Amino acid sequence: MQQTREYVRTIDHAGFATRAGLLYRVHLDPLLLLLLLVLSVCGLFVLYSASDYPLATVKRQAGFLLIGYLAMLLCAQVPMLLYRRMAPVFYAMGVCFLLLVPVFGDDSKGAQRWLDLPGLPRFQPSEILKLLMPLTVAWYLSPRLLPPRFKYIVAVLALVGVPALLIGMQPDLGTAILVASSGLFVLLLAGISWWYVASALLLLAASAWPMWQFVLHDYQRGRILTLLDPERDRFGAGWNILQSKTAIGSGGWDGKGWLEGTQSQLNFLPESHTDFIIAVLAEEFGLLGVLAILALYLAIIGRVLYIAYQSATTFNKLVAGSLGLTFFVYVFVNMGMVSGILPVVGVPLPLVSRGGTSIVTLMVAFGIVMAIASDKPRFSRG
């Protein structure tokens, strides 16, 4: 009997090793792929409840996820050397798309963010820049001696500032900040002096009043005031955050049960299937559900950062590290705005909120991370 058990255990281990070996041969990291699949399935369950059970919404999301996973598989096959060589070309194309938005862009909710060009599907160029920015800054810094000198830091700020400014003019300040942060993370990982970081923070603090007076739009100032006092306009600008807090608080420790949330099912919670979907999860699955999804996100981020740590080239380290940190920012900003500690800026919860361009862009990013995990570097400085 003992020999039989050992034989079965050996067969199971061999089968797992064979499946893992197959994934490695197609340049997929088994652990990261598993975590992403679990998150995607959980997201479909929450979306079904958040969107009042229409299967069409879930099928649409599943279709985008399928496209995203196929894009991830294809991007994982591309050599990192090609990504490095094409980064400036892709960056230039992305900036050109942003320049076209004011001319050919679709106006949605008072902002021009979507581009609808003949022969191309409707897409949001700012989402693509979230991916292109780390590649471009890593391409620029990786051949140079690190930590970078001041003139290279200025050049990076210019590379980051141009698309961030164009996105902010749409206006889309939240996405502009995310795009800028994805590039600045590369600069941080490159070993920039903390004196520069402290100086930048002081400069940002000093510019707060001028930005409030001359840069921010009225609706953006309203979001900050609503963050500080949601009760000031409880049936207007403060409605979303008040209903979100109510949903989160009413979920308690273990929630009301799947499809049993009152705030979402009775339509008290706006944007429940997009930006505020975490409030639906909190109401139906409670704090336990939120901690579970948060643990899943942290596991994904940890795996990406581990891949960055194991990378042998500077370019790979900078790209993977910045993509992992940017993914963390997406999660932090969404959960922060839903729980009332950050202004509402329209950032979806990655791979859970309904979305098309966002999902495909994220999966392309994970495809690049997969390519980095399987990259066999040759002798190279960067």
C-alpha cells in the first residue's frame, strides 16, 4: 500500500512538472498565470452581481479577458531585445495618438479620451501610454551609468511630462498621474538620489496652491472638497462616496452573501460595475472577501517584483519592477477612492471592473513580464 501511494505521488508530481514545463516552453510563468486566472474568475462573479445579473455584461467581459490572455501569450513570445529596440517607436506612436484625440476623439461625459479611427477599433490612447511609458524610460536609462546624472533625469521628466500633459488636457488628471507614475517608478528603481525625491515632494507641496487656483478644473476641485466633506453635497457629488461607505460598512465581517447586497441590487450605488465594484464585493463578502482579493493582488505584485529581482539585465529589471509597482498603484488608488481616503478619479479595479482597453493593456503588460521571466540574456550592458 505504501509503495502504491508513493507511486501515485510520483506520477502526480511528474504530471505537474510536465504541465509546468509546457508553460515554461511557451514562456508563461505558471504561478503568475494561476494567480491571474483566479483573479479573473473572481472578477466575473463580482461583475455578475454588480451589473444586476445580465449575462451579456459577463460575456463581454469574458471576451475581453480571452483577448487579453491571447495578447499576453503572444507578447510573452517576443524577445526582450525587440521590446527594447521598438520602445521609442511605440512611444512616438502613442504620443501621436494622443495628439489626434482632440481632433478625432469621441466626447464622453464631458471629456475626449477615446479615439475612433477608420480601420481600427475604438480605443483609449492614454491606457496604452501606461504600458509604453515604463518601456520608454527603461530604454533610455538602461544603457547609461546608474544612478542617472541630473541631465538624464531632466530628459526622463520630459519624456514623462509630454504624454502626461496631453492626457491631463483631455481632461483626465487621474490617468495622467498614473501614466506619469509608471515612468517615474523606473527613475526611482534606477537609484535616483533621495535628495531629488525629497526636493520633488517639497516642490509639489509648494505648487499645491497655484495648481488649485490656476490648473485644476472646477469638477476636480469639487472632488477634493467632496473627499474632505462628503456631506457638503450628499445628493450630488458626495452621493457616490457616501453610498460606497454604506455598502462597505454594511458588509461587516463576512458579508450579506453573493447577490444579496442591498446598496448595489437596489441601485443606490452608482458605477457599481466599474469604479466602485470593490464596494459590491465588500457588501456581499465582507471584510474577508476584501482581504482575500487584496491578498491575491499582493501575491501578483510580489511575483512580478520577484521576477524583476531575478532578471539579469538592467532593462528587464526596470521594466518588470515598474510594471509591478504601477499595478500596485492601480489597486491602491481604486480602493482608496472607494473607501474615501482619496479623491474619486475614475480608476477601475484591475481585471475586476468592467473594461476593454484596460483589460487588454494590463494583460499585454503581464505578457511582457512573462517574457522577462523566460528571458535568457546574452552578454549585454543593459
